[in-house]
Amino acid sequence: MNIQEYFARISYKKPHKDADLQTLTVIFQHHIQAIPFENLSMHCGETITLDLQSTYDKIVRKKRGGWCLESNHLLFWALQELGYDICILGGNSYKPAERAYTAEINHILLKVVIEGNSYIVDAGFGGAYQAWQPLMLVSGKDQPQIPGIFRFMEDNGTWYFEKVKRKHYIPEQCVPFTDTPELGNIRKIYSFTLEPRCINDFQELNTYLQVSPDNILQKKSICSLQTTKGLYALVGWTFTEVKYNYMEDVDLVQITTLTDEEVEKTLKDKFNIVLENKLVP
């Protein structure tokens, strides 16, 4: 495993002498714009192994993406190599249908301390809830980024991560965007504590997610990638392209339904992914 090979994978060519916030931000942005959030292995009959060498070979050498356990584990390794003060944390995703956070930890995120300030770095949420910059770990402060306004709320040692929703404009629907939910809607994303974890704490979760029929990752093949203007997402046969702030506080959302052949072509053209085994979307 070679940090220069990782840098080549994420197209990062700048100097990295200092383990500072500026360098962290640029590496993070390169990572999320090069490495898709994806669970395609599960839908190709491949097993996802949660060890660093396997993750490195898959993402860096085979130019694949990964889900949170893989993408954040790889980023953790890279930032540790660069001398950052970093630790792994565990999160509980919010399930909107149940209006509750999961009882068990089912997400991995990273905490980086720079000059006494703590930042949350998470390259593994994907889609529209993926932050584009490290977020300062401070309660109640709005942190605007291109994808939207993020914030943390802390209550009795538990931290809650949320995003202010924007309106969507979907041209095909010919529906004025004013009909979408009121601005100011909060989307809860996950909760977490600051208890440090190690990757082995997630081995059981890694196995469970691959065998449990009732989780969203089993039900849907997902691949999403942040772009310079928004994001691409392929869920099953549905390809969505989002442009953030297309108009003031409005995101442009374009949705296309693909054929099997187009799925393969889209993975190559938009996500730079060529699969070894056949995908069953």
C-alpha cells in the first residue's frame, strides 16, 4: 500500500507537507469526487472483506468505490499516514420511515483534531447528504457548503448530524418547484458519540449488511459520486443527476430510467467503474 498510488487514484497532485485543515479539505474533496459510494459488490455476487489490504486493492488498484466501511477506512489510513490526529467513530443512521435512529451502530465516520479543533470527516454517506468539506464539531452552528447547510446538535454526549433540505426542480415533471417541501425542512442523517472505535468493531456489521434481507443496501444496488457541481446517483436502473443551487436555494434534479446495457455504460462513463462480475441491479 502506497500513499502516492492513493493520491494518483484520487488525482491529488499538490504538496502535503503539513497535516493542516487546508490540505485535509483538498484531499477530502478529491476523495469524494473520485471514489464512488457504492454497494455493487453485493449485487455482483462478491463478498466485501473488511480488511485494509482488500479495501485498498479494490478501491485504489481496481478503481472501484465502496460503502462507508470501506471508503472511510481507506481515508483513515491515508490521513494517518500523513500524520493527522485521527480516530474512527461509530454512527447510527436515521430511518425516516420509522422516525428513529437505528438501535445498533451501522455507520463509520472519522474525527480529526487540528490545532485543538475537532472536525468530522465522512466520505462514506454518499448521495445528497454527503458533505463536501470537513465539518467543525461544534453544536448548533450552521455550516453552509455547496450541497446545503449542515449542522451538529449535541445532547448529553450524543451528537446529531443534520442537513437543511433545499427545494428540487425536476424538469420532466413540469411541476413548479414551489410545490416541493417548505424550505427549512431538516433532514436528520445520523447520531454518534465520541467514543473511539477500531475497524474490528465493524466486522459484525460488515457481515450483517451483506446477509440481512431487510436493509436498504440489500434491496437496492447503489452507486453515487460527487461532482464539481452536484452529484450522480445510480440506484437500480434509475440514473439521477443533481446540480446544486441551480437557482437560488433550488437544486436541479434530472432523472433517467436506463436499460441493462445503459447501466453498464453509465457505470463506466459517469463513475469510471468497470465490474469484473455481472451486476444484477
